[in-house]
Amino acid sequence: MKVLLRPALKLIIPKRYHPLAKGYRAQLARLLRKNTGRADRIERTCHYHELFIKHDGSVFPCCLIWGREEMKIGHIDDPGILEKIRRFNAACCCERYELEPAAPGEAPAYDFLNIELSLVCQGTCAMCCVGAPDWQGRYDYYDSLTRMVEQLRPREIMVQGGEVLVQRKSLRWIEQILRNNEGVTFSLVTNGNVGADVAELVERLFSGRVIISIVGFQPATYRTIMGMDLANTIAFAERLAKGKKAQVVAKYLVTPLSLHETGLFLDWAITLGPALIDVADADTVGYVRRDTPDRYWEKVIERTAESVKSLLLRKRQALLSIGLRIGFDTPLLHLFKLDDAYLRESGLENVVFCKKN
């Protein structure tokens, strides 16, 4: 299940921004700045620090732009793919960085390699952005990935699917990389809907983050959206957190159907005692019509915001005492009215933070 990755940045690009037009790069960069709304970005050679490899072998500078064809560096099996990575230059920026071409003599230092393995998944998530529930393909890039890992020597490799924990070949590949590449750390994105006993395998293979993604926190909601049994995910997450060997990240993906259950999730996640709580947005407002005469969605959003605020205030001291922080996507901070002024006044400024892309 892919919920860590965001869909490609949604931009309406006027016809004058044609790739062959004079000054295209500068024009597109200005358009991106306007849409992302930040001016204090760090200029860096993004593709010298991290890479994202899609399930079809396509290579991108990061996971935020996998839907933008012009940002594709090449294919993992391309002759000279490393040289293509080194020479890559395109107009791109996000809330945190603005991509710059490599400077003469600049050496890559791969902190992070993000790999989407097979799309095989036991879930049938309604909002799956890669179509995993209907995927009938065959994945066999393991040898190519091994070569790239040995050449790039990344510090951390994050894997996701589909669902990696039901992919036997993927798990064997991870074991192989760990045996042959000392110092590599694996992280995982998972729906966690596996037997609690799988936690032992996860503890052995993944010494980095284990991001458990949940959509809906009542059994009927979870089953309707994800097509699975919520009890399995809860049992797995609690077993993994109890072992204290994995860096558990409890992640909640907000959709219109799961919005009002955010407080239920947070109440459980705080008790779980993870390394971090991540509340992410799946373009909630894009799914709903907010201008109805009865203000239906406005009322639901307002009531949810009050329940989230009430819970955070109630749990504030406990959160501060254990140093547990909760990251929200920017749209959700607006929806729940968790602005800087409110966080300062309520004493939550060291608990709630805005996630940067």
C-alpha cells in the first residue's frame, strides 16, 4: 500500500510553458515557486542525496514527483544510468528544496534510496495511487537494484509496495542486501495487516523506520476503505511497538470517510508509544463539496477539529513528558485550525509540527 508517497504536484501549466519554449526552465521554476508558496528553500542537488525508483524501474530524484514525466531521470536498466543521474538537470522545487544541477567536482552522497518494489498487495485500498489492487504485472528488478545499491552505497533504503510483507522475493532480496552490504539500514512502509508474529521478522530486517499506515479507525470504515480487518493491524502495531526494537511511526491518512476518526486514531497512537505520529492528507478537500447550503462538510470538519484539539490538550503533559511529537500535513493544520498562534497559546508548540515535504 502506498501512502507515504504523495501524488505528483498538481499544477495547471499554461500553454506558454511548453518544454521547447525559450526560457522554459526559468518560467516553470517561477510557476512552481508560486504554487508551493515558499521562498526560503535550500538549493541542492537533490538527486545526489536521494533517489526514488518506481515499480517499473523508472528513476526519479525523489518520491514527490513520480507522476511528472519530465522529471524522470531514466530507467534502472539503462546503459549509463549513473551518468544520467549525475548529469540530471530540471526545474523542480518543493516546500523544502529547490533542485539545482551538480556543481563541477560535486560528489554524490546518497543518504536515502526510496524503492517501490512489487505492487503485490493484500489490500484493496480505495485511494491507492498506483493501482495495486488491480495490478497483474510481474516484478523482477532485484538484480538491477542490487547493482545500484552496491554502486551508490546509500545509508538508508526505504522499501514499499504494494505490501512488502506479503512479498517473499522482496523479503529475500532485503536479507541478501543486508548480508552483503554492511552499514545499510532498511526502513519500511507497510499497512501492517499481517499476523502479529511477523513483527519478529520486521525487527530483524528493518532497523530504520517502520511506517504503519492506517486509513480509518473503526472496523467498518477501515474495511470499507482498505478492504481488510483493522484488528490485524492493531495487533501487529502493538506487538512491534512493545518490542521496542523498531522505530515505529504510526501514520494516519485522512480522507473524507476517515476524517472524523482522526481523534480515535490519535488516542490509540499516543498510547502505542511510537517514535513519531504522522497525520497525512489524501487531498481531503478535493474530494468534498464544501459550499452546500447546510454547510455539511464545514460542520463535520469543525467538529473533528474540536475533538482533535480537545484530545491534544488532554494529552499534552503526557506527550511532553515522553517527547512524542505529531506531524500534520499543511492542509490538515488549516482544517483543524492548528495555526502557530493557537499552538503557542495552548502549549502545544513542542508537540504538533508542520511536516515539510
